[in-house]
Amino acid sequence: MIEGVLSEEDIRAIRERGIDEGEIRRQLEIFEKGVRPVRLDRPATVSDGIVRVPAGEYDELTTLYDRAAGDGRMMKFVPASGAASRMFKDWHGCYRSGRFDSKGREASFLRDLPKFAFYSDLREAMARDGRDLESFVRQERCAGILEYILEPKGLHYAWLPKALLKFHRYPDGNRMAVEEHLVEAALHVQDRDKTCRIHFTVSGEHESRFRAEILRVRGRYEKSLGVRFEITVSIQHPSSDTIAVDLDNRPFHDRKGNILFRPGGHGALLRNLNAIDGDIIFLKNIDNIVPDRLKAPTIVHKKILGGYLVKLQREIFHHLERLTAGSAGKTKLSDSMRFARDRLLLSFPGDFERYTESERRAYLFERLNRPLRVCGMVKNAGEPGGGPFWVKGDDGTVTRQIIEEMQVDPKSERQQNILRSATHFNPVDLVCGVRDYRGTKFDLDRFVDWNAVSVSEKSHEGRMLKALERPGLWNGSMARWNTIFVEVPLETFNPVKTAEDLLRPNHLPA
């Protein structure tokens, strides 16, 4: 029981954070019992679970998309709370040690430095302290340069969120990642009144800086692009944090005796997604953007994904209306079952044939009346990230899920073989339909697989602990959505996970 392991001060801290005590009890039970791995059935492939849209359908889907966008149904949701610390982890190590681990890497760093979009900002930051960047380069003073890139005396990039880093160079001024998302939004989510709706999630420590930067740049882009941005911002709520435990599964306390909470991972952002007033919502990571010269293919395929959702959603709504009509007979029920199997690739429980007609109708209605997501999938090119799989459920059905490596049993050779056989992976380019056939917002919490958590070992103040992450936003948090995988070209996926990724051709001027 929670009362047996937590002090009154612990319980007070939990309440102050807005966390339900029953939720803490559930988390402690997970630590005690362990996490059950998913049961992979097979990878989703183009011939089995991934749709390859024929080029002949592009015009139809784009037209459907443009009409829905014009009606104001589209918005963009960008998780932008992640700090850039991991992006500069390698550089930070070099800065601490005073040198790169090889002369070759040092030479590459000095040679490529002017290619970074933040180069002019770096030069200005150093000039304020009477330092000349070009002199530092000639003298091969790498540690001094890194200090001004990473530390507060300079750009402070090791602390800033990725959203506020300069990513791309342009003749009229270099752009932060957040600016590229504003431009992209103008290209695909504006309505007929030229309004573009976009929501960013940011961390509490960066919120004021983020809002200030948005305020500084939005007017310029509204003028140059001829649009009006409707920008909303939210932070990850403290109540989504999870409790940490020691290696004996007892609540972890820091040196001051305070119970330790940790961020719940990107799955905690489901609360943010659930809170916004949206209809069709595009979800895309902050670092997956390209310069203007390469945006066209990305926009084309966003519209195809969105058009596919609009078309499929229309069909789903048609069947839901028929299932609720009093006149829906056996023929119409059979049509809806065939649609569910052939278009949504839904499977049914083994004893479904023994259901009564009314039971079948009720079951089918519940399976169709769920949030819908259409997920872009790219061919596996060795990039890290989750992939598309068929997953076995406890009821004997199989569903399509985006699965991360940590969710798969590392001790099962069969499961690991299925994991390795994936042909595609998830670039986090999703479009989500979050309203039902009557236009009412779904409560997204109803469709979470709350068992799809992950536990990992971390350290704090030199002591080991266990940390719990909530079901991933596009993993367990959307496990019970109706899901469609659509193949998209690799050129639409351009992540920036390390500083050196900004030197790839797709992030540099032509």
C-alpha cells in the first residue's frame, strides 16, 4: 500500500504536483511486477499492412485535402520541449576534455564551422567579449570556440531547446527550427481566410524565451507569406511526471530527503494533444525540417497523408451512421464488416462468428468509432526510431502499432528476429483525426494502452534508480486508435539528432 512506503511529506509533494495517489500506486506496482513486452506477430510491409498510394490517386487526395484545409480543419502540433543537450553531447565532451579525440575530427570541425547557420551569431557573441572567431579558428582553439557555442557566455546551445537553434542559412537571414515550422505550416494548414493554426509544446524553463522568439519573428513571416498565424503554446504538466524508485523498488529520495519525480517522456504530451481544440492534427518532431528549396516533396506527401485520412474518415463515418440507424440489417452489417476487414485491416476475436447480430453491431461500432491516424512510413535506412509492426493482443486480434526497440523482449530470439526484419521505420510524420462521426472530440485517454510503459535505469547524485516513462505518444498512447501506415519517400525525413547532422546536404544551401 502507498501508505506503507511513502511519508506524509511524500504524499504532500505528490498532491502538490497534482498527481493522483492511485496513479502513484499503479506506478509502484509496475516497478514491482515489471513491464510485459509486446508480442510482435510480424513486421508491417508494403504487401502486408503498409499502403503504397498509386500516383494516379495523388490529385484526388490533394483535392480532398485542400477542401478540408480551406474549411479550417487542419492544424499542426509540434513537440518542441526537448533540450538540445543530446544534440551537442559529443561536442560537450570535447569541450570538457579540451580537445577532440582525433586530429581529423578537429580539422573537420574547424573546416566546417562556417557552414553552420549559427556561425554569424557565434562570431557576434565572441566579438562582444573582444574575441575574434576567425583568429580562434586559425589558432585551432577548438575548446574556446565550443565554450562560446555551448555555454551561457556565448550562444548557450547546450541549454536551449532545439526549436530555438539556428538550423538553416538563407541570404536574407538564417532560421531557427521553429521558424521553419511556421513556414511549413503556411504551406499546408492555412484555411481559406489565410489562418494557420499551430501548437507547440515547450518545457517550463524555456517557455518565456520561446514565446519571446515567436513574438519577435511571427510578424515578419505573416507579412512575407501573406498569412495569419494562430499560435498556441503549452508545457508538459508536472502531474504527468512519474515517480522514481531505487533498485529495491522503493521511492527514491534525493540528498535533501525529497521524493524524486522524473519527466514522463513524450507520452506525457498526450494530455497536451487532448487539450487542444483540433479536428485534423499533423504531428511532427521539431527537428524534422528542411530548407525552402526542399520543402515541396514534404508538402506533397503531407497533403496525400491528410487527403487519405479525409477520404477514409468519410467512409468510416458513413458506416457508423448506418450502424446506428434502426434500419441497419444483415446486409449493411456485412458491408461494414467487410469494410473494417478490407480497408482498415481490422481483425476480430476468434469467437466473433458466435456473436449475435446486435453484439456484432455493437462490437463493430466500438471498433470503428475511434480516433484515426495515418502515419507516414519510410524505408528502413538504418536511422534510429520505432517501426511498423503487427502486434498480438490479449483477445487474439492483431493490430498495427509503432513499436520501439525497448518494447520488445530482448531475451526472445524470435521477437528480436521480427524486430530486425522490419522494412520500414517511423519518421514521426502523422496526421490524426480526433473527432467522431458527430463532430465531438474524442477523449484520447480512453484509447491508451496503459501497460505500454518502459522502465530504465538512470542515476541521480551518483546513485542508481529506476525511471518510468509513460506510453509513448505515437506508441502506447495511440495503441487503440484505428491506424493506417502509408509509405512516404525517404526525402521527407530529415532529422537532426547531432550537430553534425546539420552538415548533411539536405540542411545546407544548394
